[in-house]
Amino acid sequence: MISSLRNKQRVDNLQSESRGSRGTVGRWVYLILVGCLLLWLLDTLFGKYFFFRAEGMVTRDVHTMAVSYTATVENLKVEVGDQLQGGDLLVQLNSVDVLQNLGDLSIKSAEIRSRIAELQSRQAQLKTVLPLAQERVEKMGQLRSTEERAAARGLVDTRKISEYLEDEFDSRMTYEKLRGEGGNIALETRTLQAIDANLQESMQRLNAAYADGVVLAPEAVTVSEVHVNKGSVVKSGEPLLELLSGGPYILAYVTPGSVYVADVGAEVSIKYGLKTLQGKVAQIFPISARLPLEFQRAFRPQERSQVLRVEILPDQEVPATYTKVKVVAKGLVPNWIGNIFN
């Protein structure tokens, strides 16, 4: 028995089912993740042009120790990490070339001084002989004059006058020769004395540069690198050691042409690992230097960035030298945005 009739549902006209809100949360999570990824990409690609952000390295003043001669390392007194005071012995060298040069200069100086002594002895002889030669010239002149007056009176033969003239000429030639020799000796003596003075100065400079092969620390330093070993032969100009002196500071490299402007005295944050230090910009160098190898990216041309010197504020735990750090502006709002609103 049929109690009621129901209309059949058409296949092409389905009624919408009520859906729950479970998909809404997942959609928002997905959108947030996509937004974060987009912000991260924008910050990675373009953030350095709008926010003060620089890669840097903790460093100190570097001294490269080298010598101007070829030598052999006889004794090496230091290792990497040693802290030394000014005047402490670093390396003991021995240079055969320097010793040979000093010996040659000494021999030349001795020869020149021997020659100067000979000239001075001859000069002393001339000072004794020259007055006698001058007296002879004067007397021969007087005799010639006497003979000429006697010949004029007819008392003597005129042939004697020519003999007196010849003797006077010879005496005057001897006198002038001795005078010229004395002048030449004085000139040669002064020249040799000047050469000997130059040789002595060269020997003093060579001795000062060589300093018996002892290389000393110029001030309170820390040894950062050793390039030689005991028995090594080092050539002129080749580095022996690298030393660090002075207090630590940060050399930071910033991208030129950015919106922000770094000012001297601006406070910054220095981040390394999980720690943060406080510092300030001490100097802005007017150069764009090549980035160190630690900051160069593979498969890309070598980059250049403007160099800043950042001083670390006192009473903070300073990281080890050559630690890589990041230098960022202090505060959440960049300076250039604050300047716009101001």
C-alpha cells in the first residue's frame, strides 16, 4: 500500500552540500608561508639596498715583517698565537751576502784611506819644498838682473845671460809644477775623503738594516702567521711573519648606491653566532675595495664594496680576530625612513 510519494532528484541538478570550515585554516597557513617566503626573497635580493647591512671581519693592525736581503733562518723564536712585547726576539737570520758586502766595503775603505795617507804625506813634503823652490826662482831672477846690468856696462859676456835665463826658466817650471801637484793632491784628497764618507755611511746603513740578523718585535704584537721555518732561505722582500697590533675593530663592506646613508658616529649592532655587540661607525673610507675571499660568492665576478671601520664599544666580550660578523643598523626603523617622516 502506497503511503506517500517522493519526487526523484534529478541528476543534472545536485543540491549543494554544506561544507565545514576545516579548509580555511589550512588556506591561511599556506598564504602566510607563501608571504613569508616572498618577503624573505625580497629581503635577500633587495634588502641590502634599503637597510644598513654589511658583512665584516674582526681585525687589528697588521704588520708584515720582511728583510731587504737574502738570508738563512738560523733560529725561529715564535709560533702562531704568541703574544710579544716590543723588542722581543722574533727571528735570528744569517746572510752571507750582507757579510760579503760589508767585507768588500771595508776593503775599499781601507784602500782609499791608505791612498789618502800617501797623498797627505806627499802634501807635507810639498809644503817643505815649495818655499825653497820659490826662493830659488827669486834668486835666479836676481842673478839674471845683475848679469843684464853688468852686460849693459860691458863687464861680462852676454852669453852668460842666456844661461841664467835657462836656469830661471827651469826653476820657475819646477816651482809651478810643485804648486800644481799640491793643488791636484788637495783636490784628489777631498774627492777620496768624500768617497770614504759615502762608504762609511753605506756600511752604517747596511749594518743598521742587517742588525746582526736579529729581527725584533716593533711593539706589543700577536703573531698571526709564520711564513718560514728554521733553516729556510728567504729572499729580499719575502714575508717572514705577520703580526697584529693595537685593539680589535671591524672592517665592514657595504653595497654602494643604496638608499641608506652611513654616517660617522652612527651606532650599529655587530652580530656573530648567537651574540650581539654594540659599536659605532668610526671612519668611512673613500674607496671601494675588493671583497675578501671569505665574502666572495662562487661562480660570480669579484665584487667591490665600500669600506667602513667600525669601533667596538668598550666593556664587551670581543670575538677572536678574523671572526666573520654582520653589521646592521641599530633600531627597527631605518634612518632614511625616519628622515622622510621628519
